[in-house]
Amino acid sequence: MVDPLAPLLADGIVDEVLSRLKSGKEADLWLVRHGAEIVAAKVYKARQARSFRNRSAYQEGRQVRDSRTQRAMDRGSRFGKAAEEEAWKSKEADALHALHAAGVRVPRPVLFYEGVLLMELVVDEAGHPAPRLVDARVARERAAALYADLRGQAIRMLTCDLIHGDLSPYNVLLGRDGPVVIDFPQVIGAAHNSQAEGFFRRDLENLRRFFAALDPALLRAAGDAREIWRAYVRRELTPDFAPTGRAEEPPQRQPREEQRGPARGEGHPRAGAPQRQRQRERAPHPQGPQQHARHRPERGGRPGPGPEVIRVGRPAPGATPAPGHALPQHGASRPAPPQGGAGHGAPQRGPPASGAPGAEGAPGHRRRRRRRRR
């Protein structure tokens, strides 16, 4: 006896458990009798036993109506984890109800009870459980038609703002009425998930690559996912939308050589300049070569020759400057000391008056004053 099915048997929801149909990474599928029909009972595995990776990316944007439950789920408490697990299981039942009502070829949902999903059993033309697309033998002549059919199912799902998120030949059954899409616990809300476009393009590309291995003509349909998503973003997507196959390629980044522009002499605006303009560019400075060279720094960062400096000697005390000559201003260069002077770079000021301080030892006194000035 299977424990998850015990409540259904006890409550009369399931009359008999027939056999286990298959076991997947998310759940086990059982054949049970529900009233007068045989249906499939999907029993989800415990969270620790599931092998679904990157689950948080699929749950982005999912919300529950109860704010208290949502806060517990965000905090990750024990109650929140249990509520998150229940929401993960019930999400597939909600998606099946919405997609089946929109005309998407999915298993007809029957009942979701105590964490177990009862749904229609998909069968083939012989009445046996339908095989998966990856396990079936598909002729080359049917590849294009099957791809167009599944592409239409993906478009109808997108018009319901839903993306499968894990669509591949492993999640498609070749039923009696056509290919049927299964396994929706990771279904994504196209309007609430920031990675929705990536999930949709990956889903459709998984199918296209599978059928392109059978029919190479489908290699030309590589832009279908991009064109469909553009129509969805522009609110132009309808259930009967068909890609034209003329999707514009995304702009590619130019190489660095092209971004730098043409080389000098090849398309450069100055390459075809007249000779007169080139000579004007090489013309000397209007102030003349000598004066211009004074202000232009030479190589090595050292300035060129500066203005000429005229050295003027200091006149003797009491002497009157000659007409046309002015006393040197502050900051002018000092004249060279006379040959017979006291030295030390200071001009001879004459002996001090008798009785004045510093009359004796005047040279030493001037030397100390000079040092203090320095």
C-alpha cells in the first residue's frame, strides 16, 4: 500500500490502486480507478528526495493570497517551508486548469486532493499509455509538423502569461490526438519572473533542436523564439500567431578596430585637405620664431631661453644716480661684489660713524646680519 494514496482510499476518492506507471525526478505516477474511469495519480516526492535544481529561479514572483503565510515563506520558518511545499504541488493543478480551459493540449485535471493530483491518462492510438517524445520513433516527414504543433502550444501558454520552464522531449507525450505537454510544477509566470524570456527561449530551442536533428530544414527556424517573445512584449501575441522566420538579429558589438575609426589617410577628414591648408598648419608663430621659442618648452620639460636680464650695480652711499638710470628694484639680481671689498657677496657700505655701535669689528657684524637675513 502506498502511503500518500491511503487518505484517498480512505475517503473514497480512489477506489483501487492498479499499478505504478513510471517514476520521475519530481514524482511517481500511479494508475488508479476513480469511479468508472482509470486516471493517473501523481504523487510528489519529498523535497529531500527531489532532484530538481535551481528551484529558486522558478519560484521568483510566486505569491500566495494569505499575507501571513507569505511572510512565513519569506522568512523560511518551519511553517513557511511546509506552506511553500504545498504551494509547489498545487501550482501544477492550477496551471493545468488554466491551460486546459485555454485550449492547450495538456492532461485534463480531475482533482487535487491531499497533495495528490488526479488527471487524465494520456493514451496512444492503440489505447496504451502514450510514450514520451524522446522514446518514440518519429519519421522525418512528421518532424516539421510536430514542431509547429508544439510551438503553437507554447504560444497559447504564453498568451496565458505562463511558461513551462522545463519543456523538452522528456516532457511531451505522443498522444492519440497529438503531442501533449506534461509536468508543470515549475511553471513560470511570464509577467512576474525576471528570467522569463530566457526560460521561454530555452523551452522552444530544446524542441527545435530535437526536431532539427531529424529534419535539417528546421535549422532556419532559429529565430522563432525571439520573434514570438517580441510579439508578446508588444502585446501583439495571439493564440494563432505564426512566426515569419524573418526575426531581426540582435545588434552585435563592433570590434575595437572598427570603433576606433578609420586610419589616418583612409577616410580621414584631413587626408584630402588642400595643400594650402596643410601649409597653414605648418606656418610659424605670428610673433616670430625667436619670441615664440622663448615660451615653448624644450624637450625634457625645461623651458627655453627667457628674457634678457640687465645687471645694475648699487651706487655708493650719498651718490646721486645718473640721469636715465634708476635704482634697482626689489627682486632684481644682485651685482657682483667689487674686487677689493669685504667679500661674502655684500657691497661695501663704508665705515660706520665713530661711536656708533658696531664700529669695531664691522666686517664680522655685517657677516652675522647677512646670515640672519638668509
